[in-house]
Amino acid sequence: MAYIKFWGVRGSIPTPGPATVRYGGNTSCVELRDGDQLWILDAGSGIRDLGNALLKEKKPVQAKIFLTHTHWDHIQGFPFFTPAYIPGNEFTIHAARDTEMQLKDLIAGQMNPTYFPVELSDMGSILKYRELSEGSYELDDLRLDTLYVNHPGNTLAYKFFLKSKTVIYISDNEPFEPALAENETEVLGEDGNRKFIEFLRAADILIHDAQYTPEEYAKHKTWGHSPYTYPVDIAGQAGIRHLVLFHHDPLHDDDFIDDMLEKTRLYALSRHIELRITAAREGLKIDL
């Protein structure tokens, strides 16, 4: 059986409390399963609850972890991921290659004794690391395509080719907006959007950053996140069937996200785009 399950859907910082009960307050973490294969997408605070659920299965855990990037809200849950402390478990962590630090050092940094009482070396499981760039990969039984997206730092989009469906996970991404180059004749940004849309083609499900309203985005350009209109437009151009809005802003409570979801659906209708649209929430499970 193949499915997607959401364990953390927020961006920037965990937001627990009564105003976020329905959608959840944990930062990015998504479980992707296909039979016995387990892939974990990002290691925000939601990975703690995923780890506790894996413990209840009472069997050794082997999984590949794919980090879109190593900003804090995408790795902060890993020190609390209990299966990583258990001998016999095995995890391979994948992320974009950094020009200055090795992936292992990036993960270990937040567990430096200055910040955390337990070091990465104290984890009892087998931990492996694989640095990726833009391209196509064959990882055991998994075919995977990657693409750099428009977010500060080295940030990857992941396209998973499963037996039944193709799933794209893009947690943090900003539109490649057209802009005049210095000579005022060359338009920048169009190539980025064109390449991006080609990457999306033939996918069944797109999980995409929709942190802002259009009004908010106007005040947050270059921050690396999208207004909800952008994933609708690109999904329409790429022929996506199902869009999942992700990486909810910490200032947006449950009612605000409800309103954003309704406005996103109305926007798709106004653009004559046939698209199933869902807002990610903790505990949401999508069968593939």
C-alpha cells in the first residue's frame, strides 16, 4: 500500500496552541510509503511524532530521509527522533550539496553541546549521508528527480516515481518573477519558471509551499516562499491533478487557513484550472 501522511505542515517555527489544533503546529515532516519502503521528507518538529508512531510498529526501521534544505525548521526535530537512537535501525539522510560544509556536519551543528545536551555521535542507529545536486537518481528501488528551487541557500525539489503515482514535494519555493537585466533588454526569471514547470509535468500530486496570501507576498519578496496563487498557476500549466498547500505561515491560525483554502479554490475556478486542492494538516493521509 502506498500513501502520504503529514506529520508537520508549518513553516519557520512550531506554533502549538488552541488556534492551530485542526491543522497542527509542527514544522515540516511528511511520511511517504510504498509497500515496505519508507521515505521521510524533511525533519522538522513533526518527525518526533512520526518516530513515536514507528516505535509502535515494534520492528527495525530502515528509511531514507530527504531534506529539502537545512534551515532550522526542516531539521529541528531530528534530535528528538527516537528511532535514530536505537541500534539496528538505519537511516540515510539526503540533502543538497553545500559548498562550505559536509551534510553530516550540518546535521551535527544543532546538536553541538552549546545548543543541545546530546551529540549526533550518541545516536545508536546507523546514519549515512548522501549529498545530491540537480538531476536524476536511482536509489535502490526508487527513481528520483531533483531540481534546485528559488529559496535562500541550496534547496531541492523532489520528484518521487512510485509504482502507482508520481509525487512532487516542494516545501519552500518562491516564483521566478520576470525582471529586467542590467542591459534592460534581457528578461530574467522566465527560464526558471519554464524549467520548473517541465519538472512538474506528469506528476499526480504536488505538495507545494503556499505560505502567503498575494497581499502578504508583496511584502515578503525574496524571502523564498509563495503566494497561494503561484502553485495553482504552475499546477495548471503542468497538468497536475492534486495540489496540496503546505508550509503554513506561523501567523495563520486554523480559520485563516480555511479562508486561504477557499480563496485558492476560487482562484483556480477563475483561471479555469481543474484541480483538486487540499490544505495539508497533521494526520492527513492520502492513499496513492
